[in-house]
Amino acid sequence: MGLLMAGTLGACSSTDEFFNGQPAPPDKSSGFADRFRSLFGSGTEARAEATPGQAGAGGAGAAGSTLSTLDVDCPGIDIRQGAGTLQTNAPGADSAMALRYQATFGRTARQCSVAAGTLSIKVGVQGRLILGPAGGPGEAMVPLRYALVKEGIEPKTIWSKLYMLPVQVPPGQPHVPFTHVVEDMAVPVPPAAELDSYVIYVGFDPQGAAQEKKPARKPRQG
């Protein structure tokens, strides 16, 4: 499986396309952060890109109206509560000395575009993986969950997907940065009055990864 460490392309990432083949330095945060910001242009608060021929498709801000491509702001982005840190221990151990690695998030970014009634959202995360006492060089698999949720009295998940990100730790390197970008988050354009209740969540999801590994149950024989 392809490795994704500091901008090397992984199976579920389009990061290399934006870095133009220039790998980020393994430990110098400023250069790495500059490249991450370049993924999304001038900043993370990017407005939806106007699509030719779509600018007049709907009213701007009227309750119940369809969102115009010129008036759509990206939903806010947040780290899911309780899912901002990933700790992985050696098998069968739970002491502090059994920690293999810990992963945390550093930056998030998103960018939206609208075309043919579809809101497409590009989402990216930057983080760091730190080796623990039981850790060592090699490949670490980091489970990343992205979700688009309509918040309210009864929150509703509009879109959700789990990605397994391979992060390569070289010998002698106690910590490495990682970057991951997804471009397949796409949903029907919501009414303008509902957009403010939409939130993009990102987080580590080891439980979801464990569920996906479980073999499907065979149907009982009658």
C-alpha cells in the first residue's frame, strides 16, 4: 500500500496533486504549514466557487430558497469531541510504557464549490504522529473519520466516511507530520436557511476501523 508521510500520496489522498510533487520537510513545521495552506488557496474560510451558468440558480438567503453559487459559505469545520487524539498500545497491554504512538490534529481546512445542484466540499487535515515507549520505525495506520452533520435537536448525519491513512515513520525519527485531503464529500445543495446548521467534523475513529475489520456474519442455515 502506498505511504503517506509529509505529502507522499496515499491510497485515499489527493495531497500530492496539490504539493506538486514537492515533499514537505519531515520536522520543520513552518514549511509544512505553508504547503498545507497552499492546498486551499488564500485561507480556510474559502467561499464557494462560482460555476459558469449557475449563478442565477436560486435566491440568496431567503428562507427555504435554493442556495446561489455566489452566496454559499462553506459549513464550519470542527474536531469531533473525544476524537481529537489517537493512542495505540502494543497488543495485550494498556500501561503507559506500552504506548506505540499517539496522533493529534494541528490544522484543518475546507473549500466548497457548487455545480448542478451539488455542494462539493474538499476537506484537509494536518497532524502529527509521535512515537511512544513501545514504538519504533515502520508504518502506522491512522483511522480518519470525516462527516457532514446537520446539527439541531436531533442531529442528522448527511455524509460520513472512514479512511485508513498509512503514515511511515523512518528510523531515528521520534515524530512525523501527516496530511490527508478528501474530495469526495458531495451532497445536494441544502436550502439557504439550513446551511448554518451544517458542520463538518473530523476525528480519529479506531472503533470504526475495528468494526470494518470484522468479517461479515454468515446467514444461518434454515
